[in-house]
Amino acid sequence: MRPSSVTRIERGSWWGGPVVAATGETVTVYLSDAFALDESVRAKWANFFAWLDHGAELATLTAYIAPISQVQAICGSEAGGCYNPTSRVLVIPGDLGDGVGFDIAAHEYGHHIATSRRNDPWDPNGWGPKRWATYVGVCSRVASGRAFPGDEGLNYGLNTGEAFAEAYRALEEARGGYSWAHLPLVVDQSFAPDAGAEAAALADVQQPWTGPASATWEGRFSAPVVSLNASVGPSRTISLKTAAAAPARVLQAGTYAVSVRDRSAHDNFHLTGAGVDRKTGVPGRGRAVWTLALKPGVYRYRSDAHAGLGGSITVTARTATFAPLDRTLPTGLDGTFQAMVSGGANATLELLDAATGQVLAGPVQGAISTTICGQRSVLLRVAARQAGAFHVVVSTP
């Protein structure tokens, strides 16, 4: 309904106002002066709207009941009724028989439901509310040219806003309760509502989507602790070897567990370098384990008793990568997925379709944002550039 249509309503002559329905709820109903002054008619329509599956939005509705000729003068020459989401005004015929009127009223009230719900980042009037739109795959249909939200022209039959209103009408007709005309579907048969579509529409009525859900994920990337074996004695020998018994000559920066075996009463093992100065005693024997953080540079080991007994290692910058961490997240609804990472790990984020492995976003540092369109679960991957903690905040539809 265009704003000019609302102006045509205001120029008309109506009687009525708020009516208390049998449920105790108040519904605003106006009848055209073309009809006789009959409060029972207004009560009938108030009770009908209060009978429909609804929420708090019922109180914001204003319904105008008029002859079909007046309805078409307001809504359009071929319209059976119409709804204006801005003013929340509904116009329906009251002279085509109750069954036809109920069918049209339920359809138009479906638009009122959509107006009163959310489907971020999309307009619920054109796309339908969140749960129904997800169930019928509006997002993927739009992407493939099989749906045209809000199109009141050539693609009216593929207008998903109208398709939701029809699903809501089918939901109400299935309840019985009234004598329905069961008018033909006004949209393409591909949108013919099945039980799942009706259930999703009911969920949108009874459990409105209120916004994205937030969650956090925290962890730490740690460099592995590498083992080294140091030995001195029993004769005049000294060595520093890897766990594989190879001489340690070039190592990457990181944390090392150095197991020292001192088997000499005349020599000791003494390791020095950036941030390190550790040694055993010259006269004693025994074992020791040192946990050391080795930094880039040259480290030397020796016996303090014999200057010529020793060796050196070169420590280079760490180039080893950390294995990424993955978390699978359910995404029951289409909409906007966002994630932001912070922390000392200098991490990146990547988002993949959990079912196909398709990359949906990233890898990037900082934040990612993408549209969930049919993916019912996603895999969020955190990859670190250095050791440290990470903190991820996730927002899912």
C-alpha cells in the first residue's frame, strides 16, 4: 500500500474504533459508512483478528472493512486487500462473504506479523521473518534469481513477502475454527507452504527472533618445549645434543628443557648466552634439568675448569608455524555472522562452510563479517603468528 492509499482512507467516511474482543484484547476496527451501523460486525472482525495466531503486534493494528469497490479504489484495481507497514493499516473487503474476507484478512495480517518481526540484515516485509525465510531459503533463492522480495510487478508471484503472508494464511486455515474460502495461492507454486513452512511461520509469531547470539572463545598458542641433552665427563668430554642424539649446533628460538648429566669430579657444564647463565658444580657429580628460554644469538657451553673444553650453538628466530585451532559452530538461521579476534597470538580468523569446506571469509586479522546463506554450521579457524593468548567474540544469527 502506497502512502497515497492511506490518504485515500483518511478521505473516506468510516465509523468505529477500538473494540474489546472476546479474549479481552483491544482491536481497532473501522467499517465503511457504506455498511449499516452494526456493532456486531465490528465485534466479529475484532474476534477474528484476536483468534488468529498473534503476539503483542495485535494492539498496533488498525483494520478498515469496506466494500470491494472501495477496497480496490484504495489498494489497486485488482487488489483483494492491502496492508501499509508504515501506518500498520489493513484494508479488506466486507461484502464478498465471510470465507473470502477471512482468507484475505489472514493474508494481510501475515504482512502485519512480518512488519512486527526482525530479519536482520534484510527487510522482513520483503523477505519474510527470520525463521520462515531461513526454512524456505529466501537468501539462496534471491542469489539464484528465484525470488524477488518486495516485487509488486512482473515478479509478484516470486515476491517472498507475499509468500510469507500466504504461509501464514495456510497456517490459520489449517486450524479450522472459521469457514474459510481457501482461495488459490497468489504466489508461485514453488512457495506453496508445506508443514515445515507453516511451523516456521508459527515460530516467527510465537518466538520472534530478537537479534544475534554472542559467544566467546579463548585459548593460547604455546611453543613446544624441546628437549636437549647436555653431558660432561667422565673423561675430558663435553657435549650438547638433541633428543635424537645429534650435536646441537643450530636451534630455533623457543623454550628448551635441558637435561644435564655431570659425570666428572673435575669439570662442570656451564651454558651462557642471552638471558642464560646456568652451571653445575666443578667438584660434584649429578643430574639437573633446566627449563630455558633461548633467544636468537650465540650460546656457549664450557667447563670452567678447562678453558679448551666447550662448544657453541647458534639460535635463530623461530619460523615454525602453529597448528591452527578449529571450532564448529551451528548456524540455524540465515543472517550476518561476525567474529573478532584479539590477543598476543597475533592471530587470524578464517570461516569455512563446515559441510563443504568452502571458504566463506578470511583469513584476516581483526574481524570478519559474512552472510550465512544456507550454511547450517560453519567452521571458525584461528591461526597464530606467534605464541600467546587469543580471544574471539562471535555473533551468530
